[in-house]
Amino acid sequence: MPQIFLLCGKVPLYLAMSSRLRFVDIAAANPNPNPSGSRDKQVIDLGNGSEVVYIPRFISRDQAWEWCEYLDKEIPWTRPSIHVFGRSCLQPRETCYIADEGLAAMRYSGYQPNAYSWDDYPILKDILKAVYETLPGSKFNTVLLNRYKSGSDYVAWHSDEDKLYGSTPEIASVSFGCEREFLLRKKPASRGAHQSNGKQHKGNTEQHAFVLKHGSLLLMKGYTQRDWVHSVPKRMKAGVGKSCLLLQFTDERFQAIHDLTIGVEYRAKMISIDDKPIKLSIWDTAGQETFRSITRSYYRGAAAALLVYDITRRRTFDHLADWLEDARQHANADMTIMLIGNKSDLARKRAVSTEEGEQFAKEHGLMFMEASARSGENVGEAFLGTAEIIYKRIQDGQYDVSNESCGIKIGEGGTQNPSGKRSLSSSRYDSCCS
């Protein structure tokens, strides 16, 4: 699904409004920017007259989705050929350029985009108006949009340092859709290395990372373009749909666009087994390598794990062995593990057969089920089936429920029968989705 970056500027200023799009069903829109957004404003002083301002809730969620859908459908996107280090290649993202009449032509990497009129795409004026309300006194008259259709699309390290824009250009990013990482890195031996107080930054590896949220605004100002470079790196190995599976189970709804899990997220649901209330505490762990050390800490206290892959993406299936080894290395030996092949509603695009999933589960002693977060097929069965197996093992005395590390807590009213087995009136199971 696509993401978009939108760049907008005025000589001598240069404002880059970056927006990332993904398909979504739009709800009723709120035409106003989020009135509470300014309360979340973060200001990062980079030193030497460079500064970054980040507002995660700049535009209301519904309004951002409406603008997101419009840009995705109406903008005449193109993926141009550019020249990099003397070689011609396709730009790793799609683009479109909007500008006032009479401005000098824009050119970068040997490419000169055709300039469209603001009047052709009035929603861009609405977005710019929202920026003006937050950045009073600003005035911009060009916009360059970049769309990232997959995690393989990216922006390489660069700075927008050009005489045309003046010595202190302002660059802002308005983001729509799923989250993407935005990186800032200090230039080596930059002209601004000497601070006004005579001190220097130590080393050339100083770096800052931001997670650009849907409807957020990020502003780079001062000498940021002179002393720093920025990028939107590739994003790989994410998107098997585990967060969507969890949302379908807990809330019985499907969200076509789901923010990338950063670290760990928590959800819970009450169920009943044998007329006994049971609370499932479920930790949704990030599938990115960056957060694996965090994920490992949640294996230790979990009674179960749901290992998810995407049946339409072979690569996600091929990585299962690594995730399984990681889980078993850091979890309790008696952890219950369910293997789920998600997106069964897209069987026509299948890259992994049901038989392959069954065979993997059999070889590694896992339960197995194919499910669809979109349609809800087998979602409840997967979670409830896992809970029922844990319940049966508790009844059979296979867990030491007095030990919290097993991931099970017995509530008030739990009794122990003469055989030494625990009889539950209420309990809680901890599990994680990987």
C-alpha cells in the first residue's frame, strides 16, 4: 500500500510537507485541524541554530484519512528516471510537483518535473492552510509530493541545501497513513560544526529518529539543512497482519490501515470456558528486527504465543524458524504456540500452501490454523483454541500456577481439589503475538 511525501516551498523559503498514503475506508471527516495537537508539540534543539519541531496530532485522524484518500486517487503520480552517481535509474518512489505560475523550474538528480497548478488539486490548499494556522507568518508556493507504495520505496540520505532556498530554509513534513521512520544525521565535518560558544559536537555519528504518525507535522528549521542530512529508510519484514488479527479478536472489527507496531502494544479480552470467566492479556510485539530485544522480554512471562505469517508473502513464512527459535530460547518450556497463516481471504494470491503450514506446525509441535483478519474467519477460533488448550493443561496439573513465570494468575475463588489439581473460578492468561 502506498505512502506519500509532499514537499512544499517558497523562495527563499522551502517547506517540505511530507505525506504518506495508504488505502483506507474513510469515515465522516472533521474539517478542522486537531485543536489539541499543539499540546503534544516537541521541540528538539540540535545545536548551532538548528531545530526540529514535531507535532504528532497536527490534523484530526478522520480529516487526515479524507485528505489521504484524495491524494492517492487524484494526484497524477509518476516514477521518473533520475541520475545518481553518473548512472540512470528509476526514482525509488513516485512523485508529482505543484507550483505557482512564474516560478523558476525545479530540477534535481537530472530530472525536471512538470509543474501542475494548485487550482487543479484544491485539497492541497486546505492542507497548506492547516500548516499556516500552526506556522503563522509562513507563505509557500510550491509542493513536491512523493508517494511510497511499499516498504522498498525510500528517500536516501540528503539535505535540501540550495542557494535558491536561502541559508535557513524551513522543511516540514505532514504525514498521512501508516507510520514510517524519519532519520536525521549530523553531517561529517559540517560547516556549522563550531558552535557559537566555541564548542564542537563530538564525532560524526549524532543521529535522531522520529516515527512519523498519521496526521503529524514535523518541521526542520534554522541551519538544519546546512548541518544535517535526513532520510526515510526502507521498511522491510513488517505487515503480516498480527495487529489486525488482534483487533478483530478484541474489538470484532477490521482496520485496513494499521499503524506499524512500535515496541509492544497491549490488549485484553474476557472470555468464558466451562462457565468460568477468563481474562486474556495479549501483548502485540513488533515484528521488526529493531525491537527484537524488547520482544524477547515478553516471551518469559507468557503462557502462549501466536506466531503469524502472511500466506501471500513467502518471505514471512521463511522467517518463521528464526522467530520460533527465538521464542523457545527465551520462553518457558511449556509455552503453548499457535501458528497462524493470515490473509486466507487472499487465497488467490497465495504464496504458501496450507499443506506447507501444516507440515511446519507438525515438525515443530505447534497448533496450526489459517485465518483472515479482514473477514474474521477463524480469528476467534485461533485465540479461543489456544486459551482452551492452556485451560485443559491447568486442569491436568501441567502448570505450576503458584509460579508467576508461567504466565497464569488464578483469581479469587480458585480452589485445589484432593488430587492436587487446580479448579478455576477465574483466571488470567498472558500471551504474545509475534
